Amino acid sequence: MSSRHPGERLSFSNALCTIRYAGPLPDQKGDWLGVEWDDPERGKHDGLYKGTRLFHTLSSSPNCASFTRATRVPDEPRSFLQALRYKYAEDDLDYAPVGANGSIEISGKVVEEVGFERIRQQQALLHHLKIVILDGLRVRGVGLGADVERAQEEITSICPNITELDLSRNLFERYKDVAEICAPLKELRVLKISGLRLLDFDLDGSSAFPKVEELHLDDSLLSPEQILRMLTRRNKDGSIDLLFPSLKSLSVAGNNLSTFFAPTPPSVSIVLTTVKTLVMDMNTFTSLVPLCISLIPLFPTLTTLSLQHNKISTFNSSTSTTDQPTPLYPSITTLNLSHNAITDSRVVSSLPELFPNLTSLQVSDNPFFSNLTSRTTHGIEDAAFLITVARLPTLTMLNYTSITEKDRMDGELYYLSVAEKEIQKALQNTQSTTNNDFRRSLQDWARYIELCDKYDRVHIVGRSIAAQSAHSPKDTVPADAVSAASYRPPKYPPNTLGAQLVTLTFRLQTPSKNEPPTTTDTIPHSPTPESVTLTLPRTLDVYRVKSLLLRKIGREWNLKPLEFTFEIVQDAGEQVEEIPDSTRRIGDWIPESVGDVVLKVRPRPAVSVMEDAIGSMALERLKGVVAV
């Protein structure tokens, strides 16, 4: 009968496995071992032998297990110190502990022999190690059959300065074996124990991880309950101790998790307030809201959540009865949803409700990127980037790219153009602003009206109301319908180069009979052309604008420098005010929201010009007298 037992960890030809069955096989001689390989594609079945299930596996792969004879000799396991010397020492020499003064001690006696100098040099090298990586070296425990305390004393003397330790993909069967290695490492900050297949999760005694800030439990096929058991310890009185009181970052990627509800007694509350970063990549989560509901009681102060390479396609579960998600995680500022199954960028619109303080988001490599290109000339990345920036106004970084003010404006303007097409399409299909499809379209493009107001654009809802009101009695016309119909949006949005331009239409005004003649011989009553239009920067001063007008039409209109003035005209043709000759900008008389202006060009007599000059001189002199 084989001495092997289920749960035992072995290695054959450097391929790690876990025994799931030990015993005879039907129609086969001798004892056999049914093993589950860490490599899920190395085996031939999943524990089913000739129609009979002999054992179950943790992996869901149909090819993760196989049978091997119990007499097969496995690879030799190592202790922690053996693996350390194998990896970081030149030769696999016998080591002795170092005394307080750096001397070599054997059986408690200080010795000095030829050849020990080389050992001392290698031990000095191990003594200064800070980062130790022993993954895949068949480590089974702190010692192999040796006294645990003695082995821990050796660790303290040989390598006490380790701050980062990687024990992943080894032969540990008990969580206690890992703790016994870490207990003497007083400066340990980062612990990686991924790829293990632990059988026993119980710990006793004091915590072995008081200063560990980063913990990796990836690819270990752990359940949520087992993960929490590795983070906490339940005392006899029912209280809970944290095994990692300084933990800031936790990674549980690749554990085939679909939920994170851990069954605990109602009286027991596990709260990990120190954890700020949680990595749950490469699992099987499908919906974000149920996951967050289970996480927030456990990690209430979480700021970074990574869910790359999952199967998330929705934010509410299929059984959810609410259409609008409620704020769940106000503490989260960074979210990674790359490589998921999000098919529609409009789903991202729910994120501000779930994470109101979100500032950094990664959503690359989701199906909605390719969906956007079917209706836009932008590239895949550009279109998705612009739409996502517009949907999430609190973001400062998207897909590891900082969002500039220009990115924000470009995204919001592009969002407006796409949203208007979609809303218009829904409106044309129903010809009503009260139908469900139209309202649903507005919900899908929730920021449309907000952005129309931001960029002074009349939204399609206002135009539709105005159009419908034309066929309705006056007493049924909405109050804003007339203004919506008559409103003319500017050509360019604010803060753009185009917004700094103004279109000026100049019209020559013939002087009345009572006005004295100008120095010009005649003023044509019907100048050709009757008007001229110039698009100029608002920053040009009045004198410069007059100079440009003279170059353009001065000869045809028979104008002379300083013998004409401008008057701003409203749409109704009424004069607003006269623009005096000045070095002030022409834009000072024109509101920024106005893009087209009519200016009357009124010739004035030469005597008027002289009076203005004399008046200006007198005013300056008067100012000088007052100053004295």
C-alpha cells in the first residue's frame, strides 16, 4: 500500500502536482496515484476513469489530471535554506551559523579552519540579500525533519535583511510552513506565495507577517473563504485577529473566482481597513455591482481595484430590480476594466454613480472599442478614448494617458455630435419627444443636454419642441419653445481658436441732409458693393480694423482715414452704440457669445474730426491742471 496521501505535494521532472487519489485502479495491477497537475493542460482527464469518478479536481480544466504509479520516484524537495543556497551561493557547501562577531560556530564552538573563509564570504553575500526569489525550487518548509526553532535561528543569522520574498509554485501543504519561514524575517515587506495548493490553512501563535505590506495569492485556486482565512485568525473567544496588520496591497488574480461572498457567522465581522489596492485579475466575474456589494464591507477604504481579464459585461446583475445603480465605492479612485466583455461604451456611463470619485480608468481591449468604429471616421482608440472621456467628467487619466483640457473639449464635442445623431434617429423613428425610445436614447447619452448648455448649443429636444409647437395652439406651446427655435448657436465652442474670431459685416450709411459734407467730393448713395464682410480676431484694435476696411473697400466707398466711425447694429436694425476711435480691442464692444455683428460705417465731416481732436487735447490739458 502506498504511503502517499491525498493533498500531498510532489514534483515529477520539475512538474508540480497534488495527489488527489491513492489506491488501486480497476483492471490495473499495483497502487496508483491520481494527481492534479499545476499545469492544467498537462494531464489526460479530470479524475474520471472509465466512466467512474475516482476524485475531483480544483481546476475546471478537463485535462488537468492523470494517473501515475505509486512507485514512481518524485523529485527531491528542499528546505528554505537549501533553496536559498542553491539559488544564491556558488557551491552547495555545508553552512554553519555565524556568531555575533562574525566567527563560524559548530556545535556551539568557535572554529577557524582553512577553507572557511570562502564560506564566510558566501554567507556575507546572503546576509545582505534583500530580494529573494525561490519560486519553483521545490521548497517544502523551513527545514526537512529538522527542529523548526533551530532552522529559524539559522535564517536569522544567515539572511535577516530580506524585505521581499517569493515562494511561489513550491511544495507547501500547510499555511503554517510558510509562516515558519517568514517569522524570523523581521524586515519582510513583500510576500509572494502564488501558485500554491495548500491543504491546511490553520495558524497558531503570534503573527508571522507584522510588517508585510504587499501580498500575492495568485493562481492558487483559492475560494473567498480560504483567502480570508489566510488574512485573519479566529480566536477561541470568537474574536478576529488580522495576520497582516500592515497590509496595503492584496492580489488574488487567477483563482477562478466568480463571486467574493464569504460565509461567516453573523456575529463575526472581518474588516480590512488597511488594504488600499486589490487586484482580482484573470478571474470569472461577470457583473461589477454584485462584486462591489461583497467587497465594500471587507475593504471599506479601498482606492484601487483591478479587474483585468475577467468576463464583465454589465454593471448590474441580470436579477437586479433597479435600473439606476447607487453609489457604492466613494473611496475608489482607480479602476482597471481592461480585457473584459463590455460591448457598449454607454455602460461606462454608470461608473460615476458607482464610483463618484473615480479619477483613473483603464478600459482598453473591450469589444465596445471596435463597435465605435462602425459609425465614426476616427480610429478605434481615438473614438473610444474621446467618448469615454466625455462620459466620465471626473477622470484625469484614461488608459494610462493623462487627460488634458484639449482632450476633454475634443471628447465632449465629439460626444455631442454622436449623441445628436443617435437621439435624432430615435426621434425620427417615433416623431415624438414623449415616447419611450426617445427617453431611453436620452438616458443612454445622459450628458447630452448638460454639454449642450456648456457649449451654448441648442439641444435637439428644444428644437423638437419648437417644431412641434408650430403645429400646436399658442396656449400649448412650452415656455422655452420660442427661444429654442430662435436660438442660433455660435460657430465655434468657447476656448477654441475659432471662438477668438468675429465676423463683421460693414454697411455704408449715407449722411442725412442736415449733416455737413465731408472732405470727400461725393458720397455715393448706392455704393458697390453695398456691404463687405471680414472675419477678424477680436484682439485687433479699432484703428487696425479701420485700416483693414480702408484697404478692402475704402476706394469704392470713397472713405478717408479718421473720417468715418462704426456703429453696432442689432438684428432689428436699431443702433446700439457708437464705437469711438481707440486702441481698445474691437472685441471689447462685442459679447463673446456673439459670432456675427453688423457695423454701420457712418462718414463724418472733417470739422467733426477736428473738434474731436481739439476736445481730446483740452481734456488732457484739464487732467494736467487737476493733477497739479
